[in-house]
Amino acid sequence: MADNFPNNVFISEEIQKQIDTLKDYTQCFKEKHLEIFENDVDDTFIQFIWKPFPQKENGKDKITFDVKFSDKLPIGIQKEFFDYLKQFMSKTYQWVGHSSKIYETSIHPLEHIASINNLPFNPKDEGYFIFAKRVACDWKAVYIGEGNLRTQTIEILENTDVLKKGATHIHALIDERKEKRESAIADLLLVHSEAYIPMGYNVRK
């Protein structure tokens, strides 16, 4: 991927992680449309123009950039890539159940959760959650559950191997109605069977 971001010791670890993730994400997109990008011998169909200074968001550095497309790249592919970028940069994700119902969850990196004090949930927050990982430019479920978001998150991180199974983020939606949470989990598991053992951590009933 063509870029002009300085690759040196002055780049913070946080920024470098974001750059590496974006590169992986872009490479995944190129592999999806290999019949087009195999003609991109000079790696110029998609170019990132990095802004010199990152933005601050919640006290953390965040990369900023513009995207330049080659005229050789079809307009439809350009639009699709922008849609992928929105998903990459988004803090929410829409999971779709077997019923076609959409469940919009907030996204939280697990690497920022070192203890219960770092959890992005309030002590009384009840809801359902999905431990997830990125696969082929999309999210895949590793474990789908419900309950108190704070206690459940810590319990699962401490007592299961969801991290070894690839989970990098937790997606969550607050809902105090237990029957609704259980219904949502059943609906989602009918589609996201990857969450079941052995690929994931859910147990078939």
C-alpha cells in the first residue's frame, strides 16, 4: 500500500497499531477484488495521504488521513472501499440475526481492558455482548453472551480462552430486559455459528 507516513521512532505505539490495522484491512480489500488490483503493479490505485499530526480522542492519538484513488479504479470499487473505511473507523457495528433483526453494538478494544477499573461499562449496566475478531474484512463472533457487562467481561477474560481463540474486541448493547437479551442471543447464534466450540466458546444446547 502506498503511503507517506514517516516510519520512525517518533511514531507512537498507538498510532503504529492503527496504521498496521489499516494496512491489513486494505490488503484484505485488495484480495477481495484481486482481479482488479492484480493490475496495480505500481501500488497506486489506493493511496493514503497521512496528516502530519494525529487527532486526540479520549486522550489517545488517532490517525487522520485522506484517500486518493487512481482513475483506473472503478467508481463502484472506490465507493465500496469508502464504505469499508467507515466500518473500520466506526465505533459501532450492526450484527444481523436469523430474523433479519439488526443489533447495533458499541465496539471496545480488549487491549484497553487491564482490570475492572478500565471497563467502558457502568456497574449496573445489563446487556448482551459479543467477543469478536476481524476475519476477511469483517467481524466474526468468538463468544455471545448476556448479563452484567462489567462482571461478565472480567469473568470471561479471566476464566476462558476467548483471547486464544482470537478475540480482540467486545461488542456490547445495553438492555435491561433479560428475555429480550436471551432472544437476541438465540437469534444471533442461528447465524453466527462460528461462536460455537471449537471455533468459538459458546456451547450448543
